[in-house]
Amino acid sequence: MTIAIVNSEFALNIPPQFQEFIQAGDKVSINVDSSGRLIITPIEMIRARLQETFGMWADRDDIPADSVDYVNAIREGNRLDGLDYETD
């Protein structure tokens, strides 16, 4: 465990062993997990992770490029197409 002190202006000095992951002026995401721990993640790390998977589905012709169209297509589905039913 590493301990750091938050000063009166709510600034936190990042300990040297973590400074390679964040630079002064970086934007960060701050979240609290279910145990009450603060999780500070540089936004660029999040973007880098998203870039790793970006385009993973790009070559699939059955998935529309517009995600809204894709979700609408999933919701619409063809669930009733195969059923033989009559309505009044």
C-alpha cells in the first residue's frame, strides 16, 4: 500500500512509482468502487484501451456502422417471422 497526503487545496502528490502513468495536466477519471476506494484513471489510458478493440467488428457486413441502427435491428428482430399465428 502506498500512502499520499491530500493537501488543503485537495491536490494529491502522485508518489514517484506511479508518476510514469500520469503527467501533470492530464485529465483523469475518478471513480469509487464498492469498497470505497478511489480509482484514478488517466483518460488517455481509457482511450488507448478503446482503440485496442476499435474496429473489431468493422469488417462485418451484418452489423450496421451506426450503432443506433444496429440496436434497433436487434430489438426489432425476426422473432415472429417463423411462427404460424392468426390474429383477430
